[in-house]
Amino acid sequence: MDKLDEESETGCCPRFDPEPWDEKEVTWHDKLFVKDHVRSFFHIPLNFGRVMVKNMGRIEAADALLDEPLMLSDEKSLWGSDIYIAVKNEVPEAEMERISGTFLTKVFEGPYRDAGKWVKDMEAYVRSKGKDVEKMYLFYTTCPKCAKFYGKNYTVTLAKV
């Protein structure tokens, strides 16, 4: 059993606390991520599980797992998204990406089908702060099974400003 399993009630995703992420400003300098691509059909992921199993195996083998999981999704098109899994060190045989910048964050709760509304709400939130969105990521905090178990489906939007 790995550390994540020991700390979660489900043996999968830990319970998410939205407070540290809601309406915050976060600055990263070369934050390290494993990057991969997920095929989608109208934003519905087709090979997400396979991509995650492959990458989590590599991350665990490299002892690169963070204590607090962070996975970003760049919903690039109806047909696919890039995912970024935060890690503490380089992971062999994985594409690595460093992300820097200042991000405004906002937490939403509800079904994934509301993601388009969350993006629009986030754009309005960023404008209300007198800033412009350069890039936006979604942080899906739990898998669908864990969201059902916890009774909450939180998603964090991160807007690079």
C-alpha cells in the first residue's frame, strides 16, 4: 500500500479541502510536472485510465509522488487534453514540463459537465480582478468514484494571469 492509499478513506483519492484553493493567488517558478495527452470525444476522455496507470507507475518507480496530489488538465480541444501531474523530481521515460507564472484560482463543485460554465465564471472572476487570462487549467481533485463516495465533486480552475 502506498502513502496515498494510507491517507485516503477510499484507498484512491484523498478528501479535498477547497479552502486553500478558493479565490487564491498562486505563483510557481519552474514547478515540475509529468506531461501526457488524453484522447477525448467532445471532452469525454477515452483513454484517461490507461494514461494515468502508465504515468503513476513511472512516478512511483522514480519516487517522485508528491504528498498532496496535483493534476492539471489543459482542455485543448473537443478531441483531447494535455494532463500535467505534479512531481517532486524528474521521472525517467516521461515527458517533463516546468510551469511558471502567477495563477488566480477558484473552486467549483458539481458535475464535470459544468466545466464550460466554470471556465466562463473563472474568466469573469479574473476580469473582476483587473487581469486577463493567458492560459487556463482545470484541477480535477478526485476521480468520479471518489467524488461519489465523498458526496462532493470539486474542481479548481487555475488561470494564468
